Amino acid sequence: MAKFLSKKQNRRGFTLVELLVAVLMFSLIVVAISGLFISGIRSQKYSLLSQRLLDQTSYAMEFMSRALRMARKELIAGQCLSTRGTNYEVSPDGLSLKFINHLEGDDCQRFFLDNSQLKFQRNITGTPETLELTSSQFEVTDLKFIVIGGDQYDDLQPRVNILMEIRWKSLRPEEARKVRIQSSVSQRNLDIVY
């Protein structure tokens, strides 16, 4: 019995200092793991936002490219474009581009920037229909159309340079990721006006 009592007295529990050190180490490990988890979630969120932004930009550029490739020359001044023999008409500020789409029944169409959104308008000479090419979650911060060649005085193949900058609208400005993209589109339907 004396042996049993001496063994019982030699066994001790944790001291308060040991317990505090163990709790502190456990807390530090939990905080570090939580920080990594939150950082991973934030990184995933920005990655998904960037992907959506790129998808939106790619869609808009592909849509515009497909339509602009099928433009044809204006045969009678004033039907759609103001000058006979031209393929495209850019507004003075460069934010709007008008053309005749041969693929869609020689429909007068245009791309333009309105309230930070890229828009497409078809059937301009009849009952206009306007479609938004970019989501309201994004804002187009810069858009320029530059036409090279294709007027009535040169024999150059008409080409449209599109410069666009788009960003996620709901992010704080310091967190906003912008995409700048440039594309050149040349006309496929090369009809000659004499």
C-alpha cells in the first residue's frame, strides 16, 4: 500500500504555465491555418473573377470581329453610312462604329459605348434593336475604333483596329483588375465600287 501511495504522489498534472504554453501554441497553429485558408479562398475568388472578365472580353471581341468581317461598301450614300464607297464609319470621338453587315441581309449595324457598356445595335434604318455585349457587372473604361483603308480614294483592304479596356465594376478601385485588349479585323467581302 505504501508503494501505491508513493506512485500516486509522484504523478503530477500539468502546471498552469505548461497549460498556457500548450493553448498558445494551439492558437498560433489555428490562426496560421485559418490565414492560409482565407488567403486560398480570396485567391480563388480573384482567379474566378479574372476568368469571367477574360470570358466576357473574348466574347465581345469575337462577336464584333465576326460582324465586322462581313461588312460591305456603302453603294448609295445615306442609306446607312454618310459616304458612298466606304465600308465603315467611325464617330468623331472613336466610340462608335457603323457598318453594313452583308451576312445579315445588308443590315445597317453599329457598335458603341453607352454608360460604360459595350452595345450592339442592328436594324438602325428600320426598328432599331439594341443588345448589350458586356454584362452590367463589368465596365468598359476605354473603347476606340480606328479604321485603316477602305475609303473611296484608296485600294487598301479595309481594316478596323479595336482597342478596349474593361474591368470588374463592383471591386474597389485598388483591387480592380483591368483587361486591355486590341484586335485588328479585316473585311472578307471585298466588293469594288466604280
